[in-house]
Amino acid sequence: MPTHNYAQPRGTTVTVEIDSPALAANVVGDPSSRAVAVYLPEGYDRGNERYPIFVDLAGYSSSGLKRLGWTGFGESMPQRLDRLIASGAMGPVIGVFPDCFTALGGNQYINSSALGQWEDFLAQDLPARLEREFRVKPGARGGRCSATRAAATGRWSTGCAAPTCGARSAATPATATSTWSIGQISPSC
């Protein structure tokens, strides 16, 4: 029988708007101000610990914001993060779910003269805002990325995998439910 995760997320989700100059010059008229959902782990509000970030890049026709939603016979990304943290499979992280959806009906993760400088948004604007507003671990231990199979091609070339970010990357199947999908974040991070 299929299983369903009935647990409510243990952490807190907040949404920030990031107005990105990198996205302003796109020719399709997409907004340069983008919503980014941020999932703060359980206990974030009671301490001063710094956390690595876990940037979840949605598949082509999905959305970072959609990854927070209820899933029948599955789990939302906050539920998955909670489960993996509670089991000790990974350490606590700040989950980041950017809206990278474009007027063409899909997500963009690489720089484009038509759609905007998405790689710059992900590698520069997003981390800068997160570091100003949240207790993010700085430097090489501060960032991690995950992408569904559909997003992996673009994500491998984005700043999330750039050595200057110090990020590790993990590509996952679109329907992944196993712990290997985000196993790059060890409990010692």
C-alpha cells in the first residue's frame, strides 16, 4: 500500500522578494523581482547557530514555490528535509526554493540574452540576500544545491555548482523519495 507523510513541517517558511538587476533586461517581460521561499529548520528561532543552505531547483515546468506544497502519497520538500534531519541522514539546513519560472512556461537556470541572467541571479543575488537576512554558514560550507532531473542540465552550469560558492550538487529523479536524492549534505555540515 502506498505511504503518505502526514507530518506537518516542523520548521517555519518565510517568503522574501529579491529584486534582481540580473533579471531586469529580459525581452519577454518577466518580472525582475522574484519570490523565494525559505524554510528555516526547527529551532532556528531559538538559537544563533549558522546553517548551510540547501537550494532546491525545480524541474522545468514546476516551481520552487510548488515544492512546498502537499503531495499525495509523498512528501513536500520541507517534510523530506525534516524526515532526513530527524533520521540523522543529514544535518539541519536552511531550505531555499527560488521562483525561476519564465513566460516560456519553464524554469531558467543559465544566463540568456532573452530570458535574463539567471545564473547570475542564483550565484550572486540570491546568496547575497540570504547571507544578509538569515544565519547562513559563510564560504565553502555555506551552500548546497539539489535539482530534479529536468533541472539538472541547467543547474550543472549555474553558480550553485560554481567553486566560488563552495556548493556541492546532487541531481535527483523527478519523483525521488529516497535519501540519496539529497545525501550530499552530511550531518556534519
